[in-house]
Amino acid sequence: MTSAGLGAAQGLSAPRAGSSEPLLDVRHVVQEFAARAPNGRPAVVRAVSDVSFTVNRGETVAIVGESGSGKSTLGRSLLLAPRPKSGEIIFDGGDLMKMKGRELLGVRRNIQMIFQDPFTSLDPKWRVAHIIEEPLIVHRFGTKKERAARVDELLRLVGLDPVIYTNRRPAQLSGGQSQRVAIARALALSPSIIVCDEAVSSLDVLIQAQVLNLFEDLRERFGLSYVFIAHDLSLVKQVSDKVLVMYMGKLCEIAPVSSLYVRPSHPYTAALLESIPSLVPGADRQELGEAISGEPPSPVNPPSGCRFRTRCPYSQQVCATEEPMMRELAPGHFVACHFPLREAM
């Protein structure tokens, strides 16, 4: 590979100047899996159901919700791992769902993923240098010497000394160091967008802050976009521009951070915000909505109408017979609810 060609790999990507289209445009994506009903009969779980959203260049979009809401499945579906059952995933003007083979491989280098557990996402038999170099080998970047220089550059970029860490194996790394290696691997191919699937949830609070600061620094320096999957809404508030709230495979609210945390519109969003622990014992809390109770219903047989109605304190008959459509209540603030809290306030 020529030096000019390697330079494209070494200089991390930046947004295209003058482009007004979103970097990622997800349209009506559906993801289904075979399952067994409680009676033992074959069934289908629709883990992601008709989900649409956009991610702009340089933007961080968070996806939040309880465990089992479909967040991680949606994140993996964006990388076609596995390929969704239907819908469109428009990345930089091209539909990933229509791509195969070399065309898809060429585009996938621009979309990378960082997983929740840094230890299980790294091959325990490989040294750090091999882990970070692997994407470069797969995509045939440069000579062996040029790839080694790229590995050193990436380690320094994420705050690790190549002299110390290049030859270590994952078992010789702390949780924070392992996640930094995973970040370096994700950056190796100069992606435009990174999907972070609970990327800091397994780290202690101090290391979480360091990794989040690293994410923000990389975004500012290289114009990266993120899809940040998390269940911790207090953490999401620090890193995101826009938040998507999921419940049982569907989006129930989409809003800018500045709006969502002050005036949530969906009762489920309000309940999630009420569950954030206060750092000040006995401090007065803003009452955003009534508390919810109970467990989510079975995904094999979701409720009719609004899927949240069986746990919603504001549910009425129409919630059981008609599915609420996503509608805009304020600029950029959308909600799928027959009785949104914003209108009631």
C-alpha cells in the first residue's frame, strides 16, 4: 500500500463538508427471532419493531430503556449482525440492507462497535498489538511495518504507552485499560460512527468518567458520531445530544437532552428519570410523573395497542385498542402516547 493510501487510514475520518443529510438514517427496522411460547409452541419475538431515527454527523444519540427493551439488538442490527428482517439502514447515502460482499465490507469499516464487557470482547490468547492490528489486516491496510506504526499511534491516542502495553494480553489489563484497547481497535479503520453497547457499564465510576471524557475528546477532534446504548440515564445526560427511549422493541419518545430531562412526555420516560438516585440524601426531587410497578410483559405475546399500557398509571381504554403513533409535541421532541405528560402539564 502506498504512503498516501495509509495516510487515509491513519488520519481519522471527519464529517463531509457541506452535507445536510444525516450520516445514519434508520427507517422502519424490524428484527425478529424464533422462540418458544410458554405452552411450548414455536413463536416469534419481535425484538425491534418498526424503529426509525437519524444520527447526524458529529452527533451522539443515546438509546435507553430497561433490560430486554431491545437496545442492544437494535445496535447490532445497525451493523447487520444479524441482518434485520425488514427496513432500511441508510448510511452516508447507501442502503446497507441492499449491500453484500465486498461492497458491504467496504462500508462496514466506517461503522464500528464497542461492546459492554471489555474482557470477553478481546481474544484472551492474542496480544494487544494483534487485537488492534486485526481490522487493518482484514481490510489490507499497509505493510507490516506501517500497521505496527498505526497500532502505536492508536494506543497513544487512547492514553496507553505502546512500550508498556503492545505485548500484553487481556488478562494483564485492568477493566479500563481493556476498554481503551477496544476503543483503539474500533478506531483502527477511521470510522465515521461508533456504536457503544453499554461500553462503560462494567467499569467503576472513576474509570467511567475517564472513558467518557475520551469519547468526547475523540468526537471533538475527529467529528465522530456515536450511538450510545445505556440503561443509566444520568450517564447518558453527560454524553448525548439526543435520546431515544425504547420499551419492548418500540420507540416511545425521542427528544434532545435539554428537553427530555426537564419535561419528559412519555410516562415510561418519566418513570425512568424518577428512578435516578439522588446524590443528596433527603433532597427534594422534581415530580416528573407517577411511579410504575411490575415487570414488562412477555415479548412473545406483547399487549395490544400501547405496549406500556399494562404498567402505565394513565392507561385508558383507547390505549388497549389503538397503538399510539409517534408525533411531534415540540421542535425535535416526539412521543408515542395517547396521553402525553407534556400536554397535561
